[in-house]
Amino acid sequence: MHEFSLMASVLSTAEDRAQEANAIKITNISLTIGRLTEVMPDALQFAHQVLTEGTIAEGSTLKMTIIEPRSRCLVCGLEYEHDRYHRTCPACQALACELLQGHELFIDSIEVENAD
Ligand SMILES: [Zn+2]
């Protein structure tokens, strides 16, 4: 389960940050995920629910921003969005393109609650 190991490492980072901030609770975790990582948002949401049980992140929300793949054609310079399988330039049909985005996978922000 790719999503479970991914979520486990996200949560471990989030808990480290929360501890550094003397937080008692994690209330939200925001992630940015490129479509080409093939991470399934539903599976990640489920992993989050299961793995946060009994931790300081229990009851927190998980926000995900999905980044669609985007490339630049090396022949005509056009920038375009595409899916995993169709990377041909829509303007000149060239196959030579440079991927600009779509492989992102990082934590945007972690929201915590402090003890007063
Ligand atoms: Zn082109």
C-alpha cells in the first residue's frame, strides 16, 4: 500500500513539526500531489483516517491539491496540460517535450493547536 507508507511518513513529519511548535493537536494537513505520482486521493484519505487514530492528529482534516501534468514542447514552445498517456504536443504533434509539473509530492502546510 503505497498510500499507507506515504501517509505514515507525512504524519511523522507533521508530528515532528507539531512537537517543535509545542502543539497539542494537529488540526489540518495540506498536501500538494502531482497527478503523475499515481497517488490515489481516496486511498490517502483512508490511510489518514486509519493512521491518525489515537495520535495527536486524530480528527484532523486532510486537504489535497492535485497538480495536473504540464509540459513544454521543445519544437514549438507551447505549454500544455496532458494526462499520463498523451504527451504529444497538441499544436505540432511533436513528441519531444519537457515535463514542467506533475511529479510534485509535498506538505504545503500543517495547522496545529497550542496549549495556552
Ligand atoms: Zn509543439
